[in-house]
Amino acid sequence: MPFPFRLLSDLFESLESNAKKSSRLGNSQGRETLIIQAWFNKHNEAIPRRGPPAVAFLSCLFPERRPDRVFGLQERLLEKVVQRAQCLGLSRMEHLQRCRTVGGLDFASSVERVMAVTDCESRPSQEVSLEELDDILDQVAASSPFSADSLRQRVTSKHGRLMTADALLTKVFRVLRSSEAKWTIRMLSKNYSPVCVPETLVMSRFHVLLPGLLRFQNSIPATVGLLDKPSIRNMSIQPSVACGKLLEVTRREFVPQVGIMTGRTAYEKARSIRHCCQLAGSRRMSVERKYDGEYCQIHIDLQKPGANIRIFSKSGRDSTNDRIGIHQALRDSLELGTTGCKIQKRSILEGELLVWNGDGERIEPFHQIRRHVKRSGRCIGTAGDSPIGAREHLMIMFYDILLLDNIVCGLESHDERRRLLQSLVRHIPGRAGIGSREIIDFSSVDAEERLSDAFARAITQRWEGFVLKGCDGPYFSFCGHESYIKLKKDYIPGLGDTADFVLIGGRRDATDEFELDVGKLWWTSFYIGCIENKDEVRRFDAKPRFRMIDVVDRHGISKENITYLNRHGYFGRVPFTASMEEFDVFVEPARKLQPVDLFKYPFMVEVVGAGFDKPANTGYYALRFPRVLKIHEDRSLQDAVSFEELQEMAQSCLRIPENGGQEEQRWSRRLRGFETMFDRSRTASPSDSELSGAGICADSLVNRQEILVPVAASQQLDNVPQSLSKRKVGQEIALYGSTTNKRVKQE
């Protein structure tokens, strides 16, 4: 019997209601678990667990796990779809707009409120099943050029001529109830916020092996197929045996399949050298350079005639055609089609896609990749980029192997995988290679010193950071303590690149307001500006002119600072305009950084980032992944970094120093001073149980004292601008403690 979408909508409604009560009653997670368990117990017999119905069920539960489906539908189109499907007149459309502007609701909730008045009316047909809805979503996605070709071919062979997205959605919205329409809209955005579906819990309730299986095959359709294998089919969905033991028993079925994306291993973020050593424990670790490129999972199938290379991106999308520029380097380095090729049938490898500059004999910064790699056949974000250099080309840096013929390498130790990789890959300078590494035994007394020195060397060479992998650990591990570790400069409070900017204006997002849970807000996102005529303002008291360069949302600014900005910005807010009495604003059309409101009296803030990068469609540098550390109340606009100073700062930080030895020594002293500072903080703290992570509790540190990076260590960085040398560590620790740092570039 088809599973009704109405029942899944009921689950989402219960989770949303629980989220709204969380701030008032507390213990949200405990109630959330009970809600999910009760729902699965109630509908357990009806939940499909095999074939297309199971795929539809999981795809609707976890729409973000279907990278082959890209919808890209704007709210304006969906608004017209709802209007046409529900025959909304002028008054009800005005009500929809008021819900969003005055009522403060997000678009999906506004649609629900407008449609709720007709819920009592009969619908033209029976209720929608999950399988029917999933089929419609497939057809809608097939109309997008960014969806997978395999999806488009499958839909075309099943339905013939494709219908337009608005025609398909009009048909389904005519049948849906108000709450179902709300969740369909959120499903199309692949974001159920404010509801966060706890993935591991829900998957385990579907089948205890599902989370583990998705590690081997990061594909819902492929994983459902695995669950139908004879060795698993007759197994209890919720057996009493521990999941880890079950995975060991059935691991012979867990063979990565060429052509199906394999799940990536888990990472821990190290917040200091000391914290990194704590995460490593007593393991012998491979400390590998983290290359600043695009992740590639490379599938080789020599049994397939013709095109035997497939490349998957980090999101799971098939990017084979988009990365055509690296195919020849892959063939040459793996010696495909020659007698020297070590691959007999198939292989799955991991690597990083980079841009090599033959003139400078160097790897180019991350933003250069977009000039060489298209997205579904389109150049995106390249409007402000310079032409490709004559000696510029893509290269691949391999760093792991998951499958080689009949050997599941992912179950072998990292040392063994590295040995196999070295025997497989032929090094071609500037085209293909294997990532560099250093072995550190963290059971030794000098492990921390060796890691600190290596990290100082990496910072000096302008590397992005390190990835630490247990030498004796497998790739596919189901033990949390065997996770990989990432160590980057911007992960460590006080070491990121900072500068003082101005916040020019703001914009409100209803979903962000709900998740912040601090009451009614005017703005949840804030726009960062640079002053362009700093000298004229300073010398002649000229009218300031600001350039919008970035925006920070709730993930890059603390709740406390958002509340402060809303409270103090309210009385000086004006609708956006390019010119006003107080200052002028320049917004680049390509970036579309236009706030709803401007602040007549802009706020001075300290912003930290993970180095510098050129945003899409621009020719200038800006801080990468900006986060607001502090709002300055004692500084004027003249203290803000100018646009010219920002570019000089970026070039200085990206340039590899000629005298690297001296800077490396300075970074070593700075890192040691940082650890010493935290040691002093630990001994001064009245409760060691409060200390965690980098050696200190973020909240207790900020509440008790403001700790500065030691001046002696800070002053050693003579080659770095002063704004990068001194920073208030306590403020950055507070930010890490109060926000989830979602990245624009997936790491």
C-alpha cells in the first residue's frame, strides 16, 4: 500500500512544534527522540523498506542526500504556482505578502497560513503518496541543467517528453493540504529548517545498518539495493546485536561500487596544537598537507568500453564532464591503456583538483579553479577573472585509494593504502602526484613540538593546513576515536587573519530568526563594507564612499552581537539607497550584495577569516569565510580598513616570503606562546572540568576575563600588517562556542 505523504508531514509538524517549545521548556533533544521513536513505532508496518517505495521514502526524508536532483526554483516561481493551483485572488495574495513582511514568516509558512482556510474543502483527487511525490520531484529536477544526466535520461525514458516545472508543481499543489504544501516547498529547497531531522537516529530506525551502508555507497538508491541482498534481507531491522558487530559480520557485502559515490570519512577539527595532540591520543599519525582545491573521487572501470573515468565532487554530483581538463593527466599518471597500468579491472581513488602555474612552478589559489572547471557545461563566477595563462592547467594530487580490483582498500590500514597508491600512480611534475606527508608518533614526548614546528613551516609556506590520519587505521571506520583530524590556522582562536570593517546594512531571514530564538529581529544578516576614499575622508572630511564586499549571517556572528546590532541599529535605519547624506554605497551588480536597510551610523567591527580569496565575478580579494569577532564602540570610520589596504593585506598574506626561515621561527614562537597562554589559563581556572577542546572553556573564559595573545609573540610578525598581529582571543573563542561554522566552500 502506498505510503501517504500526509504521515511524513505529520512527523515534520511534530518536530517543528517541538522546536518551538525548546526555548521555553528545554530538553528539546530528548523530546525529539521520543517523537521519532513513537512515529516509527506507529507506522512501522506501513513504512516501505524495499525497492522504489523505500527510495522515495528516504529521498523525501533526506532531500539533501540526492545530489543528482537540483531544483533551483525561485520563490517568485513557486508563488505563481501556488496562486494558480489554489486560485488565489488579489486579497489572498496580499495576505501572503503581509505574512512575510509584517508577520515575519518565511515563504513556506506564509503559504501554509494562506492555504489553511481551504483545508476543510474537498480535493479533486486522493491524497499524494510519497512515491508519487518523489516521481514528480524527479521530473522537476530533470528540467534543470544542473541535475545529473543519468536522472534526466531515466525520467525521459519513463515519461517521454518532459513537462515544465511549474506545470508539474501546479498539479501537485492543487491536491496538497496547507501543511503538506509547506513541507513540499522546504523539500524543494533541500532544507527543512527550522526542523533538523537527526540523520543517524532516523536512519537507524529505518534500518540499523543504513548509516553504515551509506558510508560505503553514498547513494540512497544503491543503499536500498544493498538492504535487499540475501544476507541482509532476512535480518531483523532492529536486532539486539550492536551495530558495529553487525557491520563486521556483513562486511563482505560492503564493497564500494565503481560508478556510485563512496561516503567520505569523518573529521575532527583541532582548535590548537595541544587539542590536536589530545585528539590523536597515542596513535601514529600521517600528517599530510591539506591542499586548497576541489575534492575528487575518481572511479576507473576498465571493463567498461569507451569512457572509463568518472569523477564525483564532494557533494556527490557526477562532475566527469565538467572536469574534462584533468582526464588526460589521470590516464597518463595511472598509465591507463598501457602495459604499465597496475589496474586490471577497476579502482576508486581520492584526490584534490588543483591549478598548476608552469611559469611560477606553483599551485595557484583556490579561486583560479573556476576558470578551468565548468558547472554543468557553464562557466560560473568568472566574470571578473583574468584569462587563463598559457602555462596554466589542472593537476591532480592523489592522497588515498579505496578500491583496487577485488581489494577493498578502505578496510586496510592507511600505511597499506599509501603503499598501494605509490605503486599505482606515476608522478608527473605539474600534472599528477601524491600528497606530501610526515609521520609523527603521538606517544612520543616530542610529538607536540614536532607538530608545532611542522605547522609553523606549513603556515610560512602558505599551506591551507594539515590532515592527520591514523597510520594503522582503516578508511571505513565506525569508531569515532579513529576519525581524521583537520588542523588549520583559522580553526585556532587568535590566529586567523583579521581586519576592522564597517557593517553598512542588514537583511532579515525568517528562518534564521526562528533558529536564533532571540525574539523579533529587524536583521539576521549584515553587510560588510570597505571605505574607498579613506584619505579624502581623513584629510578633507569628504563624504565617505563604501564598497559592499561581503555578508555575514547567523553562522558568522554571535547571537549577542546580532541582538546588539538590532537594538542599536533600529533608530538609524533607512531603506537602501546608493547615495544618502551620510555616505555613498557601491554595490557590484555581479555580486548582488544589496541590503534591505542601511545604517546611517555604520558599525565598526573586527572580522576574522580563513585567509583571502577572490569572490565569484570579482577581481578583488576579500576575507574567506568571514566571521564577526567584536563590535568596536570606541573607533571611527577612519579606523576601518580601506579597500586599497585590504588588497595589500591580501597580497602580503598570500605571498610566500623570500626569507621563510625567519618567519617560520616567528610562527613557532607564536604557537608556543599561544599554548603557554592556555596553560596559564588552565592553572588560573577554578574548575578543570570546565576546560575542553583547545584547553579552555569558551564561555567561562569570556565571562571571567579577556585574554590577549602575548604581546611579545604578536610583535614578532613584522612582515604581517598590524591588524593581523593582535587580536582578542576570548572574542574568537566565544564565536566558536556560540555558532556553527558552515562553510561556503565545503571542506
